[in-house]
Amino acid sequence: MSAEVLLVVVALVILAVTALLAAYLTAHRLDRLHIRTDLARAALIGALERRHTVTAAIVAELGGRDPASAQRLSHALALARAHPTDSVTGTDPRPDPDPTRPGPPADDGAPDAERAENTLGTLLAGLDVAVLPVDLAAELEDVSDRVAMARSFYNDAVRDTRTLREKGTVRALRLAGRAPMPDYVELVDHPHAGG
């Protein structure tokens, strides 16, 4: 074997090892981004569920003093709770989503779930917090901030994951496997009118 052939073989081996290492590191980064997206999804779901709980407390508090507002909030809460909370974030990435949960798959109701959550958020933002007890008003402000932050963190994680997944090498090598492409959540942030 001549020196030129040996040099070409060594160069090809180095190139192949470098390509495999780059693919491995990219796949590892993609896996970490999917985990980050899943954790952000869980935080958003928790924040939305907490907002539902705070809204129920507000409805109970307003029931005697402002029945019209209580009724509107109660109706919006019922619409938001009609969808599984995780349907706001789209497809559940687990290989086997909870088969015991009744209702359609999570991604079937996403636009309606987002609309219901946005309606609830709009009503809560328009609520005069001066009529609420101080602790309940503080809880409403806290939960509204947490929903906004959780939505922001989730959408940032989705953006980063989608950016990496849309690269040609990631698609060509199918480094994402069968993981579903995460979708953005379109929840509107409202400043508090009464706070």
C-alpha cells in the first residue's frame, strides 16, 4: 500500500469519525431539548391548573356580591376545564399517552383549548381585583404571572427544538426518531386592569 493511499484512508477514517461524533452530539443535544420542552410543558400545565383553582375560588368569592361576573367566570372556567389541560400544548410526546383518560386525543382540541384559556385569561385580566380579598388578589396576580412565564419558557423551548430539528442533517439522519414536532402555545398575556 502506497503512502498516498494510506493517507487517503486515514483522512477518510478521521472524516467518518468526525461525522459520527457530530451526529452523536447533535442527537444528544436534541434529546436534551426534547426533555427541556417536556419539562416546560409540565410547568405550563401546572400553571394553567393552578389558574383554574384560583378562578374557582374567585367565583366562590364573587357569587354573592357580583353574580354576573361570577357567572361569566364560571362559564369560562367550565369551558377551559372541558378540555384536558395538556391539550393546550398539543400532542403528548409520551409513547403511550394515558389510555384511561376519556375524550379525544390531546391534539384534536388544541385550538379550542387555547381559545378557552385565552377567554378565561381575558376575563381574569378585566376583573376588578379591588373587590377581592387581598390574599386572593395577590394569588390571582401570582398565578397570572406564572402562566405568562410558563408560556414563555415553553415557547422558547419549542423554538429551540424546532430550530435544531429543521436542520437538513437532523432530518436526513432522522435524529429526532419518532418524537412529534412540538407546537407553540398561543396564550395572550393581559395586563391587570384593576391591579
